[in-house]
Amino acid sequence: NKKAFIFDLDGVVVDTAKFHFVAWQRLAADIGINFTEKENEQLKGVSRVDSLKKILEWGNKTLPQEEFDQKLIEKNNQYLSLIEGLSVNDILPGVHSFLLDLKAKSQPIALGSASKNARPILKKLGIIDLFDVIVDGTNVTKAKPNPEVFLSACSQLGFKATDSIVFEDSKAGVQAANTAGMISIGLGDQTNLNEADAVFQSFEEMPSDYIKTLLNTQK
Ligand code: G6P
Ligand code: MG
């Protein structure tokens, strides 16, 4: 009895939202836009390009294409310097043992993330080898809530969408999983993730035999 277990990265495996926030805030300040933590919430799961588009929209500004591209490079360089020191200690509570438990049960594991920095981040966390398949922002063209990233992950693992389980912290990600016909497990705030099949504050809050429960769950 096997299923494809697909994990989002940012906000599920590691808390990088605070670093994205600092980097976007500096960029916004540079071009005279006030960017708040509340707005940052709305960028969870949103690709780099679309994030900058939204920030400009909120600030009522436009940038010529060349400058737009330059700002994205600057933002990413800033972000990369902020996450330089990421280590195994930054894996979110309960995630590491959940992954090891899946491994022990020979369950297939994939990453389904919008981030183009996914591989270096997983390396820093020391868990890249636990993933059988990695689909990230360098592999997909359609952003969540489009299910492309998750469908690609499950097909590379050789599973049907209906035999796949997605762990997500963003509304767009939960919607992507649901659209694909996958079981969606939300991590975070119940109100924001109410479309998910189940929601937990963290992996630590899941019942101890939750993997078994999931293996016996049909969408
Ligand atoms: C994830 C994060 C977003 C981020 C996106 C792209 O979805 O939640 O905040 O913008 O990945 O990440 P990248 O590392 O490629 O800029
Ligand atoms: Mg996320």
C-alpha cells in the first residue's frame, strides 16, 4: 500500500517566509513602496516574478522591463545572503521525523515547490537525499494554483493524482492539489487553508499513526 507524498518547501519544510519578507521589503523601500508583513502573507506560494508584479501593483508603480529584471536579481541575491546560514536546525518541527518515517515505510517522496532555490535549500538542510523526485521553479511554467508542479511530481514518481498526498501552507497550493484530485493537507492557519482536506498547525500536531491513516484515505 503506497502513495506519493508531495511536499511544498517554503512554509512546510522550512520557514523562509521571514527571509523573503526582508528581501522584498528592502527592494520595495528602494523604489519607494511600503511593504507590510500582511502583504508578505499574500506572496506565499507566489512565484518570484508574480510577487514583484503584485508589490508594484500594491504600490501603484511600474518599472521598465530591464529594471524589473534587475530588481529580481537583486532580491534573489539579498535572499540568498539571508539564507546562507540555513542548516538542519531550520527544518520545521516534526518534518524531519515524518520524512524519515515515510522512508522507513518505503513510501515515495517528492518536492513540489515554486522556488528556484529549492535544491540549494534542501542541501543546506541536509535532507535532499530523502527526496526521490524534485520539481521546482526551474521545471514548471504554470504557477500554483495551477496543478502542474504536483502533477509532474506524481507522474515522475509513477503514481496517479488520486493516490497522491500534498502538504501545503498556501491557499494557492491547496487549491492546486485539490484541482489535481490529490489529497490536500494544510499546514498553518485553519481559516486561510479551509479548502484543505485536513489542516494542522505543524507536523508535530499530527496523530502518531497519521501516515497509516493517510495510506488508507481515498479522496
Ligand atoms: C515559494 C515561496 C514564495 C516565493 C516562491 C519563489 O512559493 O512561498 O514566497 O516567492 O517560492 O521562490 P524563489 O526562491 O524562486 O524566489
Ligand atoms: Mg509554501
